[in-house]
Amino acid sequence: MAEQDLGAPGRPHPARSPWAVALLAVSLAVPLGAAVLTRGPEDVDLAVLIAVFLTAVVAEWVYVHIEFRTQSFVNSASELAFVIALLEIGGVWTAVTRAGAVGLVLVIQRFPAPKIVFNVAVAVIETAVAVFVLSLLPAGDVTSPLTWLSSLAAIFAANAVAACLVAGAITVTQGYPGRTVWTSLLVPVVVVQPVAVLIGLAIVLLLHATLWGWLLIAPLAAALVLLYRRFAEVTREAHSVQRVYEFARTVEQVGPDEAGTRQIVQAVRELLNAERVALWLPPYLDEGPRLVVSAEDGADWYDGPGDPDDPLRRRAVASTGGAVYVSLARADQVEIAALGRRGATELLGAPVTTAAGEPGYLEVCDRRSDTASFGRSERGALDSMLTHVNAAIRQQQLLTRIRYDADHDRLTGLPNRQRMAAEIGQLLSAEPGGGRAGLILACLGTYGDVTDTLGHAASDELLLVTAGLLREHAPPGALLARMEREQFAVLLPGLSLAATEQAARRLREAAATRVRVAGLDLEVSLTIGVAAAPVHGTDAGTLMQRADVALLAAGGSGGVASYHPVLDQQSLRRLQLGTELEQAMADGQIGVVYQPVIDAQTSDIVSVETLVRWTHPRYGSIPPEDVIGLAEQIGRIGAVTDHVLDLALARCRRWLDQGISLSVSVNISARSLTEPDLVDRIRRALERHEVPGQLLVLELTESSVVDDSVRESTVLEDLHDLGISLSMDDFGTGYSSLSQLRQLPIDELKIDKSFVLTMATSQGESSIARSIIELAHNLGLCVVAEGVEDEMTRNQLATMGCDKLQGFLISRPLPEDRLEKWLLARTGIRSVAPGATHRRLFVRT
């Protein structure tokens, strides 16, 4: 027989309430029973009646329990007692004993009243159906095979009708049950229950043959019980395996978002037929902690699982032996309070493995069935599910990490250019005419120097400090991003151009502070470009491009510049110059000028410094720093260096042909020193022009010679081995010290002109120059002073022992033709010194 659990939480619609279904079954049972069971009760022996009733009661205890959502039903061994009753006590007494046994068992098991009424009514209907079928079939003496077949058909029909009633009740109260429940209902009708009928027939035959047949009946009854128990086990195991398999398929297909996590939680709840399931996940990347709840009543939160101090959660997370089970009947006072906090009577809790390092927590509260609690099969199923839950959560977080890394800067954790563009686009498209927003593009001015001087570890540290300053001082609601290298962006939703400019200045002032990086106090200096929507653009690409243009102009406008259409012309000019660089060298537009350097004591001209110049037919004279910066930006600094070197060595060769020894010096950028073929190119240039290496001086920036990549290579030693002199240009403006130079093959220092220009009026600058000269001489280095513009400074430097002088007092930088005239007018020629092969020039006084 099938027993239906119609208990459901909440207040269902009256037409679908358990009582409505129960009364519907009664309204069907009463007329059907009255119509079929027309004969009155047969006279039966009281002992036989009691024996049949007790057999029916015992048979009702042996069942297979099956659940669907909030409904549960059982298939019992009652068919054994059913067939005995039909053959021994007649239809009316069968209905009475069967209904009484069902009602008694369900009352003892404390089933809800609607369930008891429904199942008693089903028992009466089953009896009526069986009696009706038997009346249509040939049935006589119990020893007749036709009676056996008729009994099988009658009880089969009765059980089939009962199964349909159960399925109908489930459909009315819970919705269509699907094929799984139909299989669970009908398989016992076809496979197991006929066996019980046959055993019942055998019992009747044995009892008719001899009362000693009980000796055979007892083992048969025990075998039937074992058969039912085994069937129940197999059914539960198969159902559990199937549910876990379906769960695994479900979680394999979930997405990596919040909806996917909710699908996992809902699948756990369906598999365990639970009232509520909650999954708590710790913070991960830019996501905060999450509590995802699936509940029968639709609640998305309840008190307990999200609390890290909750005793049940702590116990489950600390467990290493699988899921933890807590029930109200066996809980201590602390656990009872925790269950009461949730409004639950039993709970399964387990830890969840995450990529965040901190474990998550999964808890399952209360079965939806009021006839069963969490047993070993449910706990085993949860342990099996946890493997799939852990894998799904890790997979979700791996995809989250991939998306996060694609949208964020790895060093600072800030959104990157791609994410910033998406945020700008989303913000501007939110309003039909384009939203209002300000965009600040900030460039860290000291980044390149720190990288060149102290290495990438120090510049990374500086970037982290700068990112922290921007986070601290950015206006509320701003979105920060690191664009690339030393550039940051700040998006300010809702701000006008004027408000954005004001915010940019405040941000620059707030970030202008000294910070400790790599043991040094460095100044954070930002150059800022500003653009605003919709005045400067209504899409992300345009706004970012115009903020870039403003940033390029910000260096010469007090550190902050806003976009203006005229700036586009400047950017276009820079782009055009980049495309014309190679051709300009070929056409002779890019040339050099020369500035003489003299011996401070003898006034001999010891060398000339070669300085690059670009005379553009449209833009006129291009400053040398623009030429070098442009060449570095487009990756053509090597070609420019080779071009200048060829012009300088050609000039040196012509002097040699005139019997004059005069060195030429050429500036080498930091980026050129990292080129792997630099030494070979310079060697070939010396050989091509037949100039000895001793007549070439390479001037290096202070930051380049202390760069990690340069110091770790042999480029300086290889250049020095060619006989070339190495000079450190602009000494005193960088981060190196004289002690560092002891490890480098440097021949001379050039004191930066910022110290020399004010020597005559500043005691401090004079003292610095004196100290540099003395320390350099102690290290065996020659000293050149740049920026000598008056006689007083010249005399001071000569008195201090400075070796060489360069500046406007001697000569301005001159093109080659004017240099020749200057040499003829201002210099004389000394005779060849003993052991030398060439004459020297000196400045006449």
C-alpha cells in the first residue's frame, strides 16, 4: 500500500491544502466502498479476524520510504495481509482491518491528521477495487490456480489505483512529480508487491493444509521482510547515486557569477529535500563576503550562517571528518540556542574549500518531509556533493581571477585601461545625450629616473605609494585606474570641466609629498591632463585620447592642463616629426653643432662637444631634447646616435688630416646603453673613419651609468677597452654618489651647470663645486665644469683645480662652418709635443 505525506509548510491555497486532498479521497472512498462492498460482513472467527488484523499491522511497519519535495510516501508489505484477508474474511472485513491497521500505524508514528485520513481512504478504495476485480474474474477454492491468478490481478489493480491516487495528490499539492517518482511508485507494484501476494497465497494454502504450516510461514515472512529491507536499501542507494550524479551535472554547467552560485545552493536543497540551504563565501579579490540562501519560503537571508562566531559554523569549519550533524534532540544548550536562532530542528554543516585561503561554509536546515530526518544516506550524499561544490566554487573563483587579472593592474590592484574604458563607456551611455564626467590622467614625473637609477623594484614601490596617495585623496565616488607604466587615471562621475580642473589641482597638491622609497626620500610629482564629458567627447575612446593630449601639454603649463583643440595640432606635429625622422637624417636636416672645451690651466682646446640639431623646413629649429625624446619614443634612438657619431668622427678625421689632435664628445642616452650591438657599432664607426678611440669621448647621463641593467653588463668596460673616454654628464643632479663611481670605468665628471652658473654669487654652490672637484681628484677623475659664463667663475674654478671648462665664456655651440671661422680667429696652434704626432690648438687671450 502507498501512504502519502501531504504536510506542507506555510499556508497553501485552500484548493491545494492537505485537508482538501484528504477530503477528496474520502468523498471518493465512501461511495465507491458502498457500491462495491454491498454484501454485509461475513461471519468470521474472532481469532482469525484478530490474527489478520495483527498481520496487517505488522505488515504496515515494513516499508520502502520515498520522498518528493515536501511529500513522502511508503510502499509496505501489506499485500501479504491484503490477500489473506480477501480470501479468509471477505471484502467488508478486509476493508475494516486494512483501514484500521493503516490508521493505527500512522497514529502511532504521529503522522499528520490529513495524512491519516487520506491513507485510510486509500485503503478502503484499494479494497473496493480488489473486490470489484475479483467479482469479474473466476475465483473459487484457494487451491485453484485460477484463484491465485485472480488474486494477483485484483491486488495489482488495487495497487495501481493507489499509486495513481498518490501521484495525483502530489501533483495537486506540489506540481507534476516527473518520471523519477512514477518509477518509484510503480516499480514496487510490478516487481515487489506480487511477491508479497504470492507469499500470502502460500500462507493461506499452508494454513488450509495444516496448522503446523506456521513453521513454514515464519521463515517466509522473515524472507519477505529481508527482501523489503534490501529493496529499500537498493532504492535509497540508487536514488542517492542518481541525485548526486544529477547534482554533478548541474554544477558543471553553472556560470561563474552570483546566479551560478545560487544554482549550486538550490541544487543542494533539491537533492537533500531541505527547507533551507545557505552557502557563505569569504572575501575574494574585489568581492566582499557573500551569503547565498535558497529557502522554501523564498527568503534570501536568515540569521546564523553568516556569523563567523556562530558555534555551529565554527564546529563545521573545524571538522575534518565530513559533514557535521546537529539535531534538537541531541544538542547541548549552546547548539540548541544556535538552532533556535535559525528556527531549525536539525542541521548539516560542512566546510567549503575556496581560493581565498579562508574556508567557506555550507549548511542545510531541516527536511521538507515531516516523516524523515537527515540520515546516513543524506550525510553521505552531502559528503559526495561537497567534492563537486568545492570544484565548482574553485572553478568560479578561477574564472573570477582570470577576469579580474584581465581588468586590473597586477602591481597596484587598480583597474587597468581596458576596465577604465568600459567604466567610462557605461557611465556616458547611461544618459541619452551622454553623461557628465571628468577624467584626470596623471603621470608620475620621477618614475623614469627612479627606474633608471634604483631599478624596477624601487619604481614599483614608488607606484604603490602613489596609488595609495591617489586612493586617499581622490574625491568620494571616484574610480581610480593604472593605465600603463607611470600613468594613473581618475574618473569623476557627474563633474563638470571646471569642477574636474579644481579636483585635479587639489589632487596634485595633496599628492605632492616626500615618500621613503628604497631608503631614500623621494618627491612624488604628478603631471595631470584633464578632459570632461560631454564638452570634450561623449565616448570613452575620445575622452581618453583627449586626456592624453592634455597630459602631453601639462609639462609646460604648471603641471595641470585641460584639453583644447589647439593641442591636437601639437600632437599632430609630434606624430609628423616621428614619421619624418629617418628622411630628415638622410636629407641633412638633422645635423650637429659643436661647443669647444678648454683646459682650465693652459687654455688648450682639448675637445668639442657634439650636440644634435634638427632644422625642420616647416617647424624651424627642433630642440635637441625633443629630438632625443622623440627618437626614444619611436625606437629610433640607435639610428640618431649613429648619425651624430658619424658626423662627429668625420669632423675629427678632417682635423687629423690637418695634423691637429682634437677630441670629439658625443652624448649617449640611457636607452642606447642597453642596446646589445652598441659596442660593435661604435667600433665599426671608429674603423670606418680611421679615428683612434682615444679621440672619442662618450658622455653618459648620471642615471644611465648606475642603472642595474647597465651595471650588470660589460658595456662600459667594453667601450673603455676601445680606448674611448667615458664622461658622466650633469653630475650632481641624480642619485649616484662618488663612491659608486669607483666601481665604474669613468674617466671624467662634468659638474652640472646649475651649480656653476651661480658660483660667483652663492657660497653654497661654490662649496659644492669645490667638494666635487676634490673628491673626483681623489678618485683619479678629471673634472669638467659646464656653464662657465664669466671670468670670475672661470678664475674660481681654476683656483679650485678644475681640469676643463665649457660654456658661453669660451664659445656658444657653433655649426661646423662657424666653428672653423672661430678656430681661425680665436685659436693658435702649438707645435707638436715630444712623442706626439699631432699639434694642439689653444685659445689666444
